[in-house]
Amino acid sequence: MPFWLKEEMAPQELTRRLATVITHVDEIMQQEVRPLVAVDIIEQLHRQFAILSGGRREDGAPIITFPEFAGFKHIPEEDFLNVMTYLTSIPSVEAASIGFVIVIDRRRDKWSSIKASLTRIAVAFPGNLQLIFILRPSCFIQRTFTDIGIKYYRDEFKMKVPIILLNSVSDLHGYIDKSQLTQELGGTLEYRHSQWINHRTAVENFALTLKATAQMLQTFGACLALTELPGGVLSTEDLLMSHTRQWDKLQDELKLLGKQGATLLSCIQEPAAINPTSKLNPNELENVVTMERLLVQLDETEKAFSQFWSEHHLKLNQCLQLQHFEHNFCKVKLALDNLLDEQAEFTGIGGSVLHVEQLLKEHKKLEEKGQEPLEKAQLLALVGDQLIQSHHYAVDFIRPRCMELRHLCDDFINENKKRYDILGKSLELHRQLDKVSQWCEAGIYLLASQAVDKCQSREGVDTALNDIETFLGTVKEYQLPCPKEFYNQFELILTQDVEAKAQKVLQKMNDVQEIFHKRQVSLMKLAAKQTRPVQPVAPHPESSPKWVSSKTSQPSTSVPLAPPLRTSEEPHTETDLNSLEKENDETKFEVKNEEILESSQNGENSGLEQLASRGHLPPRRYYSY
């Protein structure tokens, strides 16, 4: 059953249970047959013209005694009727159904008083009569009048029950046991009229108070159930405090009523408690039974109201818990939303190593900043789980909130991880590109440091070639992956700018490699010329102005020889001229390369572009990703 439906049924259940209590109180006090209570006719009762001593005949019929009362005939009809109605309503329905026995004591009175009593009983007695005993006047004349009057007026009295005239209490003892008669009638039954009135008044007041309390609790429960639950923490706390104060007040009243009932019961039982040999008279026993039954109804009232209050208090507490949860949820969600908005602004991947490292530091700060909101959100989600496990009435409201909090936390954490992965890839790429750029710079510096004059010897050429081969051997350490692997590895960060930068660095690397290869070719050609022996040509003596010593014309293995001198008469061959011209061009190319490479140290790629623009480099080759 949904909690809300159960909560709506709670006041109905309280009303039903308290209505049952009220009904039982009425039954105990016989409100259907007892429209009056002792306090309403307290003065008439104190006149003591009729008493219910509590005595019973053998068949259990209650005894009502009319003691000697001088002014009986002057009692107003209404007062007589009220007292009779009240006295006949006190015995149980079972006892009353047997029929009442009336004892009229007129031993000191006259026939006129007996006649007035019988007339009133015949007209106004509300109960079921079984038998009437009359103690005749002691005076002989009045006794005679009584005997004659009874015979003469019997039909006038319209009595359907026997009327027994008795001369003395001894005769009465033949019909009713002495233990059921008061001391005034020669019996042993203890009866104190003032005490009887006090006990009756107290019992009836207790019953009326219990009934009024049950009715008040019904009204209070209905008011609590109809109270609309507030929508804020403070208002809910105020409502909870207000209802709790009212509950405490009513609870105190119930406890006080319980103490009063227990005290009254003790007072009624006091004679038997003081003297173990003493027994309670029938009236006292009746009052004890009545009080015990009323106390049972009081206990039922307390249980019914306590159960209702427990449910209502739980409802208010859960409402307060819900308000706190919703208030904290709004605060935490706002913090998480701001955190996610701030996180969304971190879209850059960095254009350099320093930039990426700076972005990583900023991202680390954001992550640290988000720790507190994340912890609060996770803690609040756990609080929500506890509310759900405790069968909170707003489970359908709390569960989506917990899911939303965890979803926001996961979003922030996952996005953080994703950003770290992206920035890590970006840092890795930029570091690789920087290494390639540094390799290119080192290559340009190496080429620029190879002076042309040092390459005029075989030793210098070999050194330069070894340096170039060694440097080119390191290119594998700096090469980027193939296009497909490169794309798969850096797919997340391949923006236009990053791709352009990568292509630029790769082109620079290709250009440097081309220059190195050209330098290699040039140096290898130069080395080949230096190792090739020079073919001496003997000049004609007549055409040569000078003779060259044969010793000086021998080739040197360490220094390249200059072209051999020829006489003016001996023409140069085409091959020799072309060879010299080509050698001069290569030398000029090397010198020009050195100048461009040196200038490229300051202008980065400008030197490479100059080389390429002069036709010394092949067309640009780009990697496409």
C-alpha cells in the first residue's frame, strides 16, 4: 500500500477507534437509559428520600429503599422522577431486567405518606418492578389505616406487582437477607450516602472526561490530517514544533486522566485494602468494575492516539527530511552545474608544450575545486538512498534526484578523464613535433658548421660525410608514425591548427633531409675527384715558356691537385674544360649552401625556402592525415 494512501487512512482509523471508545463508555455508563448524571441532581440525591444501597435479593434483583422522610409528599414530581430515573439506570441491564424490589420504611410515618409513596411509584417509577415491601407505621391507628387503605386503594394504585405489608424488620429479613439490607433496616450492609454520592459523581465525571477527551482527540486528529504540508524547511520545522507542542499537551492530559482514574479506583477499593477481612459492598464493587472498564477504554484511547501520532510525526519528519534533501539538492546541483559549465569552457588542446602544460595545471585546479561539490553530491545521494530504504513516502521523488546527482558526478569525472587523455595526447604530439624541430635545427647547424675550406682535403670530406651519416642515422628516433597510425593515435586532437603545424614540421624535416642528401652527394663527388689520379700531359717544349719539374708534378694523396698547366700551343680538351667548369659550379654551390644554411639559423625555414626556390630542392611533399 502506498504510504500516502496509508497516511490518508490514518485519521479515519483514529476516528473509528475513538468512536468505538465513546460507544463503549456510553455502554458502561448506560447512557441510553441514563440521561442524567449525579451532578445534575446532586441536591435531590443529597435529600436522601430514596437510595440504592446495592443490596440484592437472592435472584439478583436490585433493592431501592425509601427511608423515612417526613416531607416526602412535598417532593416535586420532577425531582422524584429524576431520582428514580437515575437510580434505576445504575444497575446493569441484566439486573434491571429482573426487576427492582422496593422497600418503603414508614414505621414512624402515617398512612398518608404511604399512600403518596405508592401513588408516585405507580405513576412515575421508570423501571421494572418485581415486589414492594412496606414497613407499616408503628402507631396502631396508622397501621390500621394502612391495612384498610391498601385494600381500598389497591386498584387505584394500579399496581401489577405484589405489595407486602410488614410489621417489623424481622419480617423483612424473612424475604431479604440481612447482609443485603442497611443497618437502618436491621441489616449488616454498610452504606454511607455521602460517600456513595462522591463515588458516583467521581466515576461519572471520569467517564464524561474520558468521552470528551476521545471526542477532542478525534477533532485534533482530523485537523492534523487536513493540515497541508509546507514547502520549506523553516515552515516545516515550525509546523512540526507546533504539532508536537499540541501532542505533548494532550499527552499530559491523558496521563493526568489516567492518574485520576487510578486514584479514584484506589479510593473505592480502600476499605478492602485497609482491612483484608472487610469486603466491598455491591455498590463499591460495581464502581470498581465500572472504573476498570473505563480505564481499559482510556488505555485504548491512548494507544489509538499514540499510533496516529507516530504516523503523523513520521510524516512530518519525513516531510522535513524531504525539505532538507531538496534544499541541499538545489545547492549541490547548482554547484555541479557551475562546475560543468566551467569544465565546458576548457576546450583548448594547446598549441605548444608550455601551453598544454599550463592547460593541465588549470585542469588540475578545476579537478581539485570540484572535489568538495562531488563529495557533497555523493553524500547527498547516500542520504537519499537511506530515505528510500526507510520507506519514505516520497520515494518516487527522491530516487530520480539521486540518479541525477550521480549522473552529474559521472559526467564531471568522465569529462575530466577525457580531457586528461586529450591533453596527454596533445602534450605527446607537441613534444614529438618539438623534437623533430630540434632535430632539424641541429641538422641545419651541422650543415652550417661544415666550412668549405675544410672540405678541400680528403680528411675533411670524410669527417663531413661521417657527421652527416651519423646525424641521418638519428632520424628514425624523430620520425612520426605513418599517416594511418598518426591519425588513429591523435584523432582526438587533430584540429586544423595542429594538423597544419604537424605538416609544417614534417615538411621542414623533409627539406633538411633533402639538403643533407645533396650535401652528401656533393661531398662524395668531391671525395671521388680527390682520389682519382691526375693524368699528366707533356707539353711541347717549344710552346711552354717554362719547364715544370717532374717532382713537383707528382700527384698528392692528401691535397687535391690543381689542373695541369698546358702550353699555349697545346689546346685544352673539351672534357677538361667541362670538368673544371662543373667543379667550380659545385664549389660555388657548396659555398652558397653554407651561406643559406647559416642564414636559416635565424630565419628557421626561410633558408630552406631559399634553397628550394633556387632549384636545389625537389618539390614539397606533404603527409596527408
